[in-house]
Amino acid sequence: MDGYLFDTNTLSALLDPSHRKHADTVAAVTSLDSAAPKFVSVVALAELQFGKLLIEAFAGSTPAHLASIISRAQTYAPLEITRHTAAEYGELKAKLAKLYLAKAFRRDRPRWLENWVDQATGQRLQVDENDLWMCAQARERNLIMLTVDRKMDRIARADPLVRISFI
């Protein structure tokens, strides 16, 4: 039986009834085997917390629906980052560099992953480090990453051991 890891975008769509992909995400999650383990990365929880704190800093209060999303997200089993995750992350990032960077060892290569350029299309990779950490967690545990973010296919193209299901 497959297990699933929900990325931040999936959690937002799943737990926020006003999200434009809410109905599709609820249907996709409902169609999963009810006995299949479902996890949330501590990275996704951190991203949600960051969003909450940012809104608080600028608006002065936390919208009730956002507090509810975070509370409900915390009901899923959390996945921690371990030294094993770090090893998977390093291997996965090296595979991305091999596929997307023509000159990975040059000093002038972009430092940030999202600014790497796909040599075939000329487009920026637009995959951030947090996405890569979550994919490393999914890869480490042979989980399927459930996402609404189509850019994540760039990670799966670099490494077929990363299993991604799109909503």
C-alpha cells in the first residue's frame, strides 16, 4: 500500500474551502485508500506558520480560517528531517544539477535552486529548496508526493525515484 506526503500547496487547497482547487483536492484525497498513511512534512508546517506570521505582521491579527488550516494540518502525522533525509536531499539536488545545469561546477552558477535555468527550455527551474526537502522526504520513505504544483514534475524528471501525483 502506498503512503502519501502532502505538500504545502496541497494542504492549503485541501483545508481552505475558499481555495480555487479545494473541491478537486478534497476529491483526490477522498479517493485515496483510507488505510494509506498520510503525512505532512515539518517543512510544510513551517511554510504555513511563516504565512501566518507574515499576515499577523502586516494585518495585526490572524484570520480565523488560517489558524484553522494550521491546526488541521497538524492532525496529520508529521515527517521530521533526519540525516537520512539530508543524504536523499543531496543526491536529489545533484541529479537536478546534472539534468538542468550545463555548468554545475562553475563559480557563476546561480546559488539558489529556483534560479537555475533548464538548458532545454531556457526557463528558470522555479523549484524552491523547501519543495526539494519535501521530495527528499518522500523519496527517503518511498511515499507519493501529492501536489497541485505542476512545477514539481521537474524534480520527478531528474529522479524517477521521486513519485509525484498531481491534483
